Amino acid sequence: MCGIAGFSLFNYQEGGSASLEAMHKAIVHRGPDASGIYLDEHIGLCHRRLSILDLSEAGNQPMYSADNNLVIVFNGEIYNFLELRADLEQQGVTFKSHTDTEIILALYAREGVKCLDKLNGMFAFALWDKTKQELFIARDRLGKKPLYYFSDKGRFAFGSEIKAILALQDIPREIRLDAVHDFFAYQYVPDPKSIFKHIHKLPPAHYLVLDKNGFSIKEYWDLSFKHVTGDSEETNKQKLKTLLEKVTKQRMISDVPLGAFLSGGVDSSGVVAMMAEASDTPVKTCTIGFDNKAFNEADFAREIAEKYHTEHHEFTVHQNVAEQLEHIASFFDEPFADPSLVPTFFVSELARKAVTVALAGDGGDEMFAGYEKYTTDDIENKLRNKFPESVRKSIFPSLAKIVGTLPGAIGRKGKSLLTSLSHDAAMGFFITNSMMTDDMWNKLVKPDVAATLNGYHPSQYTLDMYNKADGPDHLSKILYTDIKTYMTGDILVKVDRMSMANSLEVRAPILDYQVAEFAATLPSSQKYRDGEKKYLLKEVFKPFIPDSLLYRKKMGFSTPLDEWFRGELKALSESKLLQCNEGLSDVFNTAAINSIWQEHQSHTKDHGIVLWSMLMYQMWYDRYAVIQERSS
């Protein structure tokens, strides 16, 4: 696991090696073990290394091909590199190191961009071909590793994190208002946008080719749900079990200490069980808990740890969130508000004390329908089919307003359900999952900001993905949508930044693209059945996990937000939200901010999610404003 960055010199002179040094210094946390730069008259590349495979200097980057024509900087891991290496050696290729990086160079030399079809892993890399004078940049299929690029008036730069690009001189930092609106709807800025107008994300499963004439971007893989298997449930269960065992073993290859995140949930417990089955020594496991029992899964994790005799480590998040929150949030270079970033940081910090690589259970919920929202959406879809569209569109909006006056969760959930039902399925899915309702946005947003947005609505991102999905039913379409949006823009960003903040590599077996492709072929009834989520995955894990854990209600990596804003985060939030002179107040009306703050403090309504999004936005802006001031 590493960090990469670089720039083009075709149309703009960036300042040479000093600029590269500034870029890789900005992402030193991603790779504290070694660094290196490459610079010629056309391209500059830099690299930070976190040593995982081949700890010798032979694994340092930038790395060169045998003929010195190709130069690469690479972030990630290629899990099938041993098989690829064996094939290449049969073709007469010799290698100087035992790294997976050298495999990419050899494959590209033979197959060009088609090398991507053979790579199984999490990666983002930039490869400079001196002969072609082309820079080839690629990102893995599911987006586990990040890649940002800057493009403006012929100037081009890229990096694993935005801060590497901002380390260059005179990078414009104009904020995108549509991205701000996106952020408050999703709690993240969806690709290919970033919060900055001229900085973009390279989408997952895409590659970029740059030469003196400019650059082009192409998609090289997509996930299809249209080829539903006719195999029996038992056959599919055995196939899935075999596949999960294989990809877990692949992710246990490491030349440094390795362990696992253990939340006490189905997916992480299943991964730990498979690791234990494949390991001759006790697996090192790490768990985070909370004082608040409603959010604490440590006891469940401990049960799995005891069952598999792991070397178990626990950390309880006490009253220390406020004093570390700004430091934790500083690792995100654009607004990001998934509250589970807090426990993810702490579990990464805990894990790094014992290991350099940790396996995690990410991906199970999106691939196999594990979220509670799929239950709600199933009910909603049945109601949508029961009531004619004319009835839903004409009557349900009024019913939603009436139900919305009811107190507590009944009013909130009832209003959301009826509002969703008054729209088509795709828009209904957006409404159900949006973190800020249109009513709340309209209450908060300044009139001039709304006018500038000129009718833009964040739902378009969800609608585009839902309509692109080729699945045969509603569940397959929303699973595709979640994989392409929520998983990529939220879950994987959170894990990457929080693990890299602690110089820890995280690998997720269930996120192997072969697992994703297999899951996409399963009929929906083998994922969600009669209210049971992740049906087939649970059947695979049933011999390894006690039923009391396997079938308990999902908690997720949750945090007590409502409680925090009335207690530990109250003072910090008052200073950030109620006394800000710029940032949040440039977008939202300060009187409206104060109004929902008072409602929350008086227990009239719970606004924890909205307040958290506003706090994260203001914290990001405060850091951004300092950067802007220093650069001027």
C-alpha cells in the first residue's frame, strides 16, 4: 500500500523535482517506509512506499522495466501476482524483485492497456511509456484505491489524495456548488466530481491515457446482473464457499504482520473464521466498542475471537472524540460525513500497533443485500406495485405531509416512505437513502445559492446508475446502484483514508471482483428471502458463526450522533456551526442553522445526521481556508 502522484510537463512547467518532493511529502502517511521520484522532460512521478511484499530496496518505486522504457508508480496489491508471474516466467520473462509491481510492467510490455483484464486486486497506478510518450493511469474495478486528477488549460496533475495535487503552486481551489449539494444529500462527493471545480476522480474500472495532445478516459469493466444462474442453491453455496476461501487465502500473503478487523457482524466474523481455518497461528483481531451499549458490538466480536482463539485487541471509544475529531477529519481533502469514520480511524490505529495488514469484511452488504434499507425498500416496492401510479402521485404527497407531523421515528419514516411512493422506483430509492431531505435543504440553503444551482438536484447521480443497471428486478438494480455509488464513494473512501492515516493496509476478500461477478449472477431470492438479508452468504458462514450472531439484527459501525451533539461535541459544534463567518454560512442561512440546533438541544427533534454533515463541512472548510490563505 502506497501513495502516488505526478504531473505532465507537456504544456506546463511545474517546477521540477521540488514540486515532486512537495507532492510526496503531502502523502507521507500513506507510505512512511521509502520514497522516490522520476523526472524527465515530459513527465514527473513520485511515490511513497508502505512495504508489504519484498521488503528489500528492489521493491522501491518508481520501478523500471528491464529495458528502462517503462516507469511505474503503483498503489495497491495484485492478489493473483504469483499466478501471473509463473505464466510470464514460462514466456521467458525474468524478474529482479518479488513484487507485484514488476508484474504490471511485464504485462503492460506485452499487452498494453489490456493488461488490466488480467489484474485482480486493489490498485491505482501511473505508468509512463517513453517510446509511445504516453502516461497510462488506471484504477481497480471496484474503486478500492483512489485516484484524483487535476486538469485546467492544458495543465495536468494527479495523486492518490487531493492534498498531493494542492501541494503544487497555483492550483485553483474554486468550490463546486453542485458538489456541495451532492455532499449534503450523500455525505460524500460522488465521482467523477470532487469538491473542487478543476479536480476530478478517475472512476473505478476506468483508465486514462495522456499524451501531448491531451487525455482520454475509458471504462474497461462493468458489473452485469442480467445473466442469472440456473444452478441450485446448494451448488451456488458450495461455489461461493470455495471462492471465498480462495480469495481470503490470497489476501493472507504478506511479508509483514497480518490481522483482521472484527466488528462482531456477519461479514467480518466470516472472514476471521476463514482466516483461522487457513492459518497455522492465531489470527490477530481488532475490535472497537462504545460506552453506549446500543452502539457497542464488542461483546459479539469477543465471542468470535474466543471461538477461534484469536489474539484479540479491543479499544473502547470513551469521551475522547471531540479532542481528536479535527485530526481525524483532516485526512479527508473534501467534505466527508459518514460518522463511522470515527470508529474506523480508531480500529485502524489499534490494528497498526499489532499488524501492518488487516483483512476486513467490507462488501458483503452491497454484494449480497445486507442493509436494513433493503427490507424497507422491499416493502416499498410491494406497495408501489399494489397502488396505481395515479393514486400514488396524486394522494401520497398530501398523506406524507400529514404523517410527517407525527412525533419521532414514526413521523420521519412514514413521511419518507409515502414521499418515496409518490415517485418512480429509482427516485424513491434516492429519497429513502438521502441524508438530507429536500425540505431540510430548502429550509437551510441561501436563496442566492439555490439560484446559482439553477434547479440542479443530487438525485441525478442515483438515477443514472439505477437506469444503467441491467438487472431483471428492482433489488438487482438497487444493488448495482449501491455498489457504484455508496460503496465506492463512501465505504471504500472511509476505509482507505482512515487506514492510510495510520499507515495500515486493509484488504477485503468479499470485494474481490470475482465474488462481485458471482454474486451478480445469483437470483435475488438467494440474497434476500422473506425478510432475511444476505441469505446465501449466511448459509455459507453458518458452520462458522453461531446462529445467535448470524441472525441477530444488524448494527453496523454506528455512532451515537444525537447523544454526541447534546454532550461531548456540543461545545465544539457551537463554535463551528453557530459562530462561523464563512464556509457553511456561505451556503446556509445562519438563522436556519441556529433553529435546527435549538430543536436538537431541546429534544424537539433529532438532527444528529444533518448537524454532523454541517460540522464535517465546516471542519473541511476551515482546513481549506488555511491552505488557500497560505497559497496566496
